[in-house]
Amino acid sequence: MSISPRLVDIHCHMLPGIDDGPRDWEESLVMARMAVADGMATVIVTPHQLGNHRDNEGRTIRDRTAHFQQFLDQHGVPLCVLPGADVRIEPDLIQKVRAGEVVTLADRGRYVLLELPHEIYLPLEGLLNNMHRAGLVGILSHPERNAGILREPRLVGPLVEAGCLMQVTSGSLLGHFGPESQKLSEWLLAEGLIHFVATDAHGSTARRPLLRRAFDRVAELAGHQVACDLCCSNPENIVADQPVAAGRHRPNRVGLPRWFRWKRAS
């Protein structure tokens, strides 16, 4: 049996008291220990920014992340935490990134985790073009949970062709967000339209920072190498500020029945 590489999570609400994530430092500590026990080496903490969380300033996120790292070191938790943000798509997003007010993933100035409203899909082509001109790369968080994409999943292909990267939630692959999100996750995997799997964890009892079972599920469906790419190598490239191969990457083997096709959600 092959040994899975160390996991890297690029989407995790682990900072306390800043959004709808953990309430206090003790719960954040529990989450960090949980992540390490699950095989995680690095977590990019991604509190919400813009939208209903416009008061979350970049300076606050950076300072709180540095304090959290010190807190983990003091408690002997071998986890590297880096600043980031889960950014609601708004007209002034690029300007705020350039000003340092919106935090890019790992604070490297390249990758921006983009969040659509859950209830609708908004066209992203214009934003992606403007981001590209600004030297930024967009990563769309949990497309499999967006109501508009669930109704019309073939919206994803053109976005990927336009250079957008896709991050699917680990719990979606395991059915935690319902059968339609699970089915769409598997379809995206089969179509080669996923670049990252991340936890989007919010707490220690529900939506926990666990990635290993999703890694195993991807390996079962698409092979061990694809699981390593989505849960380890591609996320590590974010941390190291290295390119992540954009576009569609269909796996050589998918453990889905040959008759599997996406059926539009009712």
C-alpha cells in the first residue's frame, strides 16, 4: 500500500472570532490538532472577506494568523498556518487585492480564493480577464455547492478554459452536502475540472478540518496520482508561489460507471 503524501488545505476557517468559524482559541487549537492527526502539514486560514465581512481587514488577518502560529508552537502542534481569505466577489476586489486589503492565498500576491453567493451564479469571465491582466489567478471555491452551477454544471468548463482554477470541498465528495453536490463533484472529477480539494472547515464538531477520506475517495475514483495532485502537490504550489497547471486534466482512470452522466438537479 502506498503512503499518502502530507496534505495541504488551502481553504479553512480556523481563525477564532473573525467570521462564522471557531468561537475561541481553544476551538481553533482542537481544529489544528484534528488537522495534524488527519495528516495535514500546512493550512491556509481563510476567513471571509468582503460581502458581509467587509470589516475583516488584511492587517487583522495577517496579525491573527501570526499569533495563531505562535499559539500552536507553544502547544507543540506541528502545523504551519498561513494567511489567506475566502473572498466574496465584488466590483472593487482587484483594487483591494492590489492595496493589500484583501489577502491572497498564503499572502503571496498571486492566487485569490473567490466565493460566489450560494444561491445564484454570476458571470465571471470579465473578472477573470481583469485578474489575469493584474497578474492574479482566481480559484473558485466550492462550485459544486452553488445553486446556479448545480442547475447548469456546464458553466464550469468555459471558466476553466479561461484560466480559472476550481476548488471542491472534501465533504461534498463524501456526500455531506447532499447527493446533488456529491454527484456534481464526481462529474467535475471525471471531466478533469478540479484543481484542488480543500476542507472549507468551520469548526471542531461540524464541517471539521479533515481531508484524508476525501483523498482516499479521489484515489478510488481517479487514481492515486490525481489525489496527490488535488490534495498535496497543487496546494503546495500555492504555498510556494509556484504555477498550478490550469485547464482541464481528465484522469486516465475514473472509477465511475461508463454510463455515468450528469443529470441536472431537479
